[in-house]
Amino acid sequence: MYLAQKGAATLFMGNKDIFDDEDKITIQAEYDALVNNLLRCNKEGDRELIDKAFKVANEAHWNMRRKSGEPYIIHPISVAKIVNQEIGLGARSIAVALLHDVVEDTDYSLEDVERNFDPKIASLIDGLTKISGTYNKENSSSLQAENFRKMLLTLSDDLRVILIKIADRLHNMRTLNSMPEHKKMKVAGETIFLYAPLAHRLGLYAIKSELEDLSFKFRQQQIYEEITSKLKHSEKKYVALINKFSLPLIEKLTEAGMIFDISGRPKSIFSIWKKMQAKNVPFEEIYDVLAVRIVFEPMAGVPEKTQCWNIYSIITDSYMPKPDRLRDWVSRPKPNGYEALHVTVMGPEGKWVEVQIRSQRMDEIAEKGYAAHWRYKGDEAPESELDKWIKKIRLMLENPHEDPIEFLDEFKMNLFSSEIMVFTPKGFLVSLPKGASALDFAYEIHTEVGNKAIGAKINYKLNPINSILMSGDQVEIITSEIAKPEREWLSFVRTSKAKEAIKNSLKTDSKDSIQNGVEILESKLKELGLSSNAEILKKLLLAYEVLNKDELYSGIGLGSINLDDLKKIVKKNPSKNVIKYWELKLIGSRKEKKDADVVQEKIDTSVPFLLRENVDNAEQSYEIAKCCSPIPGDEVTGYHSPEGTIIIHKPKCPVAIRIMSNEGNRIIAVKWAIHKLVSFLARISMTGIDRIGLVNDITNIISSELKVNMTRINISVQNGIFEGTIDLFVHHTKDLNNLILKISNINGIENVKRVEDFVK
């Protein structure tokens, strides 16, 4: 028996202890750090519930270790800390966090949890336990997507499951170093694809930023370390700059009688990198790396919104604002409940600084998200945008797709994308995802309005229904009683509500046309003295080149299949050659599948797969993904396709991130071998001041000095400024970097860089 300290839970262990005294001290210290800093756990029985949950979890996980070597119980304790201290949930959620792995990883059952605690805690743990079933048992790649869908189903019952799951993922990301490379890529890809956007949508800004940074660290370690190093190198300079920037504001805010906190920090590494990518500029040219936050205590009788604008006025009296960088989320909060006023101003030494203005209430909601939002929201308060979002999730989950991966893609597209606000003719606001069309707006108003839509008046001007809407547009839908949904509508709607309505309408039309087709065919066959049978249907499927009976009947019903030559088709003898062809094809496809399975077994995921030069003689073939075109020297990851081929992507490639999230079990670590024979296509872009002989100088360096083969050169000159791109074959990123360095030294060249994503 090991006696707890400081009034924490007493631990009763079995006789066979593998843990030593150091392990026991570590466990106790971690638990003390949790219980000695509890927030909002002042109700009677709260502490007893937490101690009981810890005791049960500790006994269940006793002598179990994580991959890192530390006692397993440290993970549930750490998740409980995040749940309470970083998200702000109470005693019941802490207990669930402590117990969240006992059902999955130990002999402790859900019935045991319910018997020792209560049905609610058992229900929450059930929601957190991984689901092993999938829609399609043969397609194991849908497992991750299905697990996530099952987890989201708990939103209709209790949002705490999602919040605890995010805390669990955050701690897993903080301790991901101990995992093998392919596991790191799977978890990091899943995190950036789903968990970081979900944390953002629930208003957990601090956690969202950390998840993004950690995912970026494991997916693109080299770039992460470069930005980290540059931030660290400039740390003292940033501190001095923030202090210099803040002093005049502190004086003026104090004179105005305000109680406030002011703090400064550089922006997150991932957000800096995203800006570098979006603007196509190096780290040194990102103008608003610094952010200053002012959190004020509301003054009696002064509305928070008024106080925000008063502080804005004080800031802009001291520093010149950048007009296009004002963000007002006080007048209309973000859909996740975030409220703040953001302004970017020109600070000391010509540096742009972003200032965030928040009240204490706004700050807690920004940092702790939905948990804080719910606490401040009274029973009589109007429905918030966040409440509406949760309703949208529930609507999506009531009618999920058969394919979990398709469901996941639509979920991400509809609920994680940026939003626009458009107006109805009467001035009511409608929220839609960025990129939504007038038809999305029509279906948002009502399904029948969407089904009958033929056009739209956008800001009083007539437009087609596929027109993309912008924030602030006023939209009026024009309808017709004879209009009905068409299949191409699916290509220009973004909301799940619109897609579902169109698909349902098409299904109804399809059923009607199939029934009509059956009746027409039977009538025609009757005229010939025949009745429908398997042999006749087989002849018709081959003759009209359709895949199944429904397609045949639908075509007949819609009039796209003409039955004028029906008599000739049904009297025709079947071709022996055709039958043999189908038999051969069937046998061949089975053999290919068998071969792919054999190849799949050969891959050893414990070591990186080597990308060798001579692919023909290699045990396993690989392909370079066309979506991101990596070359030797780039950071890469491998996707082991069901066909057996390994497809090589860059970790930042959107296609790769989607695969990591949906089919993480197929992600493998890969490594370039030395490439000297094989060349890879790359593209560089250049800008500069035009002069006679400039193009000649560039081509000479490429073809003569560096002996690189060009495939295409495209240069245009306007008003003395030239822009150009060159496609060329290289063996390695070192060759490409050497080439970029050489070209950048040519007189007149201002900027040379590699084009990461291009169409071959």
C-alpha cells in the first residue's frame, strides 16, 4: 500500500509491483498538481468524486507504461489537467478524463463504471471509447472517418465528450515524440485536418494554436525549426519593441481610469507560416508577427462594446492604424462566440503590431471556448451563432452518408470553412460558408425555394443561381413552378443542406423514371410475345452499354434509351468472345488483388521505406504525387495505396493531409536514397528589371554552368518589369537551391523562388 500525500487519493496496489519508488513519486506529484489547482470544483462531493476516479484509474492502469516509458496513468491525469485548467470544465468532466481509457485499455468494463459511479459518467466514457465497427467492413480505410462520425454523434447528447476528446488529443500531440515516424504523420495529419479546426470552431483558441503548431512541427520539422529559430533569435528585440509600444498606451489607459492587463507575444509559428505561404514572402517580410492583447475590467455603467471602442480611440491617437486591418467582432461575434476588436497599427521602428481588445468575459470565452460561453449565457439569452452551429451538426448527423469519408469531407467543408453573411430582401441575416452560391442561399431559406429556383437578384441585379455570393450581398431568389433540381447543381452548392435536398429530389425522380422504364419495357416485350427474364436483360445491358438494371430502366423512362431496335437485340445470339472477355477480366482482377495483398505484407512500417533510383528492380514500386510534385531532398511522406503502390507526397500537401486523417493506417515513413540518374520536374519563378541580354544570362547559367535541362521557359515584360517561370529537370533540392542562388546573383534579378504547386 502506498499512502497519498496532501489529502489526495490513497492508492491500493497489488503484490506484483513493477513500478519503482520513483514512478510512484512521479504519479503522486502529477496528481497533486491537478488537485491542488482545481478550478470550479467547490460543490460538495466534487473532491471525493475526483479522488475516487483517480483511485479506480490508477489501479486499472497499474504497471502499464506508455511508449515514452512513463507510467500510463500520467496521460489521464494530464488530460484531466487540460480539461479543468485549460478548458474550464468541472469535477464530473475531470473524473471522466481520469477514467477515459479504462474501458478500452483494461479489464474494467462500462458496466463497472456505471456501478461504481453513475450512468452519466458511463455514457460520457462510452462516447470517448474508440468504435471498432465501420459501415463497410471490407474497407478498413474508412475506420478513422467512422470513429470521428461516431464521436460527433455525442454532440446531440453532451458536448463535454468532444471537449475531453480535444484535451486527449492535445496531450497525445504534446507527447508524440515517442511514437514511430508513420504514427506521427498519421496523428499529426488527423490533428490539422479535424481536431484543430474543431477546437477553433468551439472557440478554444489557445488549444487550436497549439494543436496547429504541434502538427506543423511533426509534419514539416525543418521549416518549423527554422521559424522557431528566427523567432528565438529576435526574442529580445521583440520584448523591447513590445515594451516600447505599450508604455504610451499604459499611461493613457491609466489616465482614463481603466483597469486592464496588457501583454504581448509573437504570433503562432503555424499562423506565421500560413502568412508566408499566402503572401509568398520570407519570414522577414511578415509585417504583423507581433500581437499585443489588452484585457480590461468592465467599468460600472459602461457597455463593454463602448469601452472597446474607447480603447481603440486611445490606441489610434498614439499610433497610425492600417485601415484595411480593422476587425470588428464586438458588433457581430464570430460563429464560435469569439468577441474582440482587432486593429493593426504602425508601431515603433516601422513595425506593424496587431492589438486585440477584449473584456475579461471576452478573454475567458476566447481562451476556454464553449465551456466559458455556456457559463456566461443565461437561460433567457438569445440563441447564439455557436448554438446554431451545434444544431447544424445535429442535422447533418441525423442523415449521414453511407460513406464515412464522404461524410467527413462534407462535414469539414460545411462547418470548418470561413463564413459569409448575406441579407434577405427584408434585411434578415443568413450565415453561409465562404464560396456558397445563390442556390445554397435558396436552400437555406427553404427546401422548396431551392428546388424551384431559376435565378437570383444579387444587390438588385439579375444573376444565375450558380453565382458565388460575397459577404454583405442582398439576395432575392426567383422561382418557377416548372423548375426542378438537376444533377449539375451538385457541382456548385457547398452546404450539406443543399446537397441533401438535391440528392433526395434526384432519387425521387430516379425512382419515378425507373418505374416508368419498367412499364415501357414490359409493354414493348409483350408486343413481341416475350416477358422480361435474366437472359433478355443481359442482352440489353450489353447492347445499351449500361452497368445495371436501374440504369437501363431509368434511361428508358427518361427517353435517353430508344427501344426501336429491341426486336433485333433480343433475337441476337450472345457472342462467345464477349463472354470469354468478361471471364478473363474477372480472373485477372482477382489475381491483381491477390498480388497487391502479397506486396502489402512485405512493407515493414518500423523503418522508413527507401525511395531508390531503380524502381523497376525495387521490391516495391512508388509514384511521385502529381498534386505536389516532391523532388529528392524535400520532406516527404508515403501513402500505401490499396493497389500496393506507394505514392509520395509532401506533408503539407492538402491531399496528403486528407489521406492522413481518413486513412492514417496507410501512411508510412519514407526516405530518399541518393538520386543521380533520375531527374524530377521542378519550376522556378523570377521577377526583376528588364535589360538587354538578361534572358541569355539566365539560360546560360541553367544549360552551360549547371548543365540542367530546361523543358519550358515563359517570360513576359511590362513597363520595364519582367516576370518569368522556367520548368526544368533536377536530381535533388540541392541542385535547385544552387540554381536559385546563381540566378539571384544575375544583375537585374530581384526575386527567384521555387514554385511549390504547379500543374505539369
